Amino acid sequence: MKILLTGAKGQLAKAFIQYFDQHNIHHVPTDATGLDITKLERIRTFLRGQHFTHIINCAAYNAVDQAEKDWQRAFAVNGLGVRNLAVCSNEADCELIHFSTNYVFSGEKERYTIADTTDPINKYGQSKVLGERFFQMTQKGYLIRTSWLFGDGTQNFVAKLINWSQKEKILRIVDDEIASPTYTVDLVQATMELLQIKAFGLYHITNSPACRHEWAELILGEINWNGSLSRAKMADFNLPAKRPKVAILDSFGLAETTGRVMRSWQEVTTEFLRNRY
Ligand SMILES: NC(=O)c1ccc[n+]([C@@H]2O[C@H](COP(=O)([O-])OP(=O)(O)OC[C@H]3O[C@@H](n4cnc5c(N)ncnc54)[C@H](OP(=O)(O)O)[C@@H]3O)[C@@H](O)[C@H]2O)c1
């Protein structure tokens, strides 16, 4: 294996790098400065003569609220960037691994399988759908949807909540938003199992579902926060982007392919916090 990793400063990329280091897998990490995925010719030149076996795309525009105004940038990175990688991975005859989100769905149906049709309700979701459409031209590819990703990073809910808890005595967290927290380490392991058996296709990979409030309760308990946590509703916060209330990704197809059953959100959150804090 010789793997090109894009968006290598992001949280998912960091978990891949840790896995590759542990397993002695040859990889080339690139960030937005070294390899901007919106630049088709740059990627072509970068790949020439390199004989990569896989490209793992961890590059993304993930600022959900900002994307409402800055949608052209979101569409460029999450849409055209994926087109560029699809074109170049086909030309270089290597496998492409790309990640999408539960925000490609509205939440109307609440639980979604890989057979469901996308119906995004915000610009970020639209940009990821665009990426999924472009991804369809990939000859050897894995498209993996995930949700509420957390791990070694600062832009995820766990890190943000801990940061808020250090500044505030009272926190209000919504109890009507439900999805599945996903530990980057588990997502990497499940992805690598698919790669090992060349099971190209579409997958949903997450840990088990939780509501935002119960997830916060467990996190704050683990770090022994002595403030007060109260309940709120999504409607209390006037955020620029609409979000699906309940968007659970059903993992049908994963255990059937690799035998992997994903762990519970409680187990992975506790494991992450005990190792980290
Ligand atoms: N985070 C979540 O909760 C979540 C949920 C569902 C799905 N996902 C998906 O999972 C994947 C990994 O997400 P993540 O949380 O690891 O993301 P992340 O931590 O935000 O990392 C994304 C990285 O991509 C880089 N990047 C942005 N534009 C780029 C460009 N044009 N070329 C190359 N690199 C670029 C960013 O650099 P800068 O910081 O310098 O811009 C950042 O380092 C993404 O596809 C994401 O959409 C994430």
C-alpha cells in the first residue's frame, strides 16, 4: 500500500496517520497548502509517477453555518474537490476513499439506510451531496457517510463542550437533536477493513445514536465538571443553517461485509476522554 492522504491536519486524518504509523503503512500526508484539492492540475502533477495505491480524502469544508453564505467555497471544496480526486484516481488507477455526512438527509425520516435518497436542508449538506454525485464516476471507490465525528481535534462537540465548561457555570444543551457520535479511531479501523477486502461501495459508519444532551451529560460527568447542565431545544438557538433534528445513519451493509459491529457512543466517548483528559 502507498497512500496519499489529503486534509492531513484534520481530526480524521490524524487518526489515519496514527493507524498508518502503528501498522507501518507507507503514507504521504498533505494539507491544504501542499495539496489543495480544488486544483485539478496540481493533483495531476502531484500524482504523476508516484504509484499511489489509495487516495484517502479527509479534506473538507465543514463550517456548517458559514456555508450558508460562503456556499461557493463549500461547493468548491466538498464538490469540485471530490470531482478532481475522482478524475485523478481513475487516471492513476488507484482507489479513492471519501467521507460524507448524515447532513445529506433532512431528518424527516429519522433513520436512513444506504438505499435512501438524499434531501439536504442546508448548503453544507448540498455541498456534500454534490461531492457524492461527482464521486459516482470513481471506478474503484469507497463512499463512507458518518456523523458527529470526534477525536484528536478542536472543532468537534467534545472539545467545544469541554472548552465551554471551562468558561461557564451553566450550560444549555439541546435534547431534541439526535445522531450518532463517531470516534475517529473506530471509523479508521472500520474503513481499513473495507480496504483490505476491496469491498468498494457506499457505507454508513458511526457509533450508536444519542441525543446531544445525553452525550453532553456523559462528557461533563467524565471530566467532573461541577457546573449545571440544563436542557434546551434546537429552536432556542437561532443558527444560520437548518439542521436535521434526527438523522441516524443505519449501518446496514457494514457488518454484512466485514463483520464489524460498531461500539456504543458511551464506550467510545469514555475511552477517548480517559485517554485524553
Ligand atoms: N466533523 C464532523 O462532525 C463530520 C461529520 C460528518 C462527516 N464529516 C466528514 O468527515 C470528513 C473528515 O472530517 P474532519 O472532521 O476530520 O474534518 P476537519 O477536521 O475539518 O479537517 C478537514 C481538513 O481539510 C482541510 N481542507 C480544507 N479545504 C481544503 C482544500 N481545498 N484542500 C485540502 N485540504 C483542505 C482543512 O484545512 P483548514 O483547516 O486549513 O481549512 C482541514 O485540515 C470530512 O469529509 C467531513 O465532511 C465530518
